Amino acid sequence: MRPVVHTPQVLLIDDSLEDLALLIALLNGRQIRVHVAFDGEDGFHKAQLIQPDLILLDVAMPKTDGFAACRWLKAQASTRSIPIIFLSAFNEPSKRIEGLKLGAVDFIGKPFVEEEVVTRIQIHLNLAKSPSASAPSADPLPPALHFVNPLSPKEALIVSAAITFLQQNLAQTHSLDALAKQAGCNSKRLTAAFKQATGMTVFAWLRQTRLRQARDWLVHSDIPIAAIAERFGYTSQANFAKAFREHYGCSATQLREGAEAPLCD
């Protein structure tokens, strides 16, 4: 009996009909089965159903953009291990870095060289087949995320995506609208889901997380207090000192010198 040959499946998520037509022609000619989605949300749902071997993902799309879709895919156990290659006209270094930090295995700029796209796809398909490739986790959310109230799968994805983004950008100032866009929803929906999940507003959670991590740095490192304050988004050491004392009941200096602060928030 002949062994069953696996036909690789690639999901293309892009709103450019011209690019999709070219990519479909390139991949079909190489015995790769191609599936198509036209925006990030549609692509996320198709990835769950199809379980492709690889996803080729555009960044700028209507409704849900590629970065938000990538956060959703990495937050879901069934899709977390699928390799993602960004293929986008947003080709400046900052965008490439952002995409790679989100968990993508590669980033190709548009306009693309046809043979380069095919070669990179084949490389990552081969890597995904290797025995060392990590298996999907059974945990539906990243281990650090424990919600105080149950959420629907979609709301859990939204909150998970928002928290992941905030944790990666603790020093930055965020507007609620901008954060909601990163999570692939609107600000009203994010606020409601975040409050249900954590019992706090987005910015109350962010403040607590910054202070908790700052406390850990104070206890476990000799990094100057001013540098720690800056690392966690405080524009001055005085603002950090005030927030820290209000939250923990002692100053950052006292904690470092041996005074005890609460171990939980």
C-alpha cells in the first residue's frame, strides 16, 4: 500500500485580489492546497476550522488587521502553533519587528519577489514538519492569564490580545481606542470584556501590573529606582514614588532597604 502523502495547506489572509490571485497561482503549481480569507476575523475563524500548515497574513485589512488577527491566533490553543508569515506593504523595520514580536516566523515586504515567497513558504513548511516543532498546548489561554469571571471564547480572545499587547508595551502610553484596535474590537466592547475578565478597568489593571512588576525589580535587582520608574511608564521618579507609596504603603526606597510590602495586590 502506498503511503498517504500529506498535501500542505496554506491559508492566505489578504484583501488584495491581485496579490491573492498571484499567490494562488504560485502555490497551486507546487502541490499546495490554498485557502483564502479577506480580513483578519474571517481568517481567524478559517484557521480554526482548516488547521492549515502555514498562514500568510497581510497587515492592513478592513475590520480586523493582521496584527490583531495574529494576537488572536496566538491566544487560541488550536491555532497557536501554526507558523505565520506576514506579507505586507508595511515593510519598515518597526513593523517587521512588531510582527516578529507577535510570534510570526517571518516577514516579507510587498511588492514581493515570487520565488522568494515560495522559497520561504517551503522552508517554514519543512520546519513545521520537523520532530522538534512544538506541539499545540491544551491550555486555551496563555498561562499568565487567569480571569476572575468566565468569558465567551471571542471575549476571552479580545482580552487576551489586549493583555498580551500591554505586557509587551508597559512603558508606553495607550489610548483606549488604540488599544481596542490592537485587540481587534471597539473601545466599548474591550472595556466591558476587560471589566468582566479582571474586575478592573483597562487602566486600573495596567497601573497595578506596572507597580507589581516594578516591585519585583526593586526586590530582585539593583537597577536604579529612576530607571525602573522609566521602564514602567512613569515620566518622573516623583510620580512613580507617589503611586508606589499609595499602592503599597511604603516607598520604593524603604522596600529596597528591607521594609515589607504586601505580597499580593
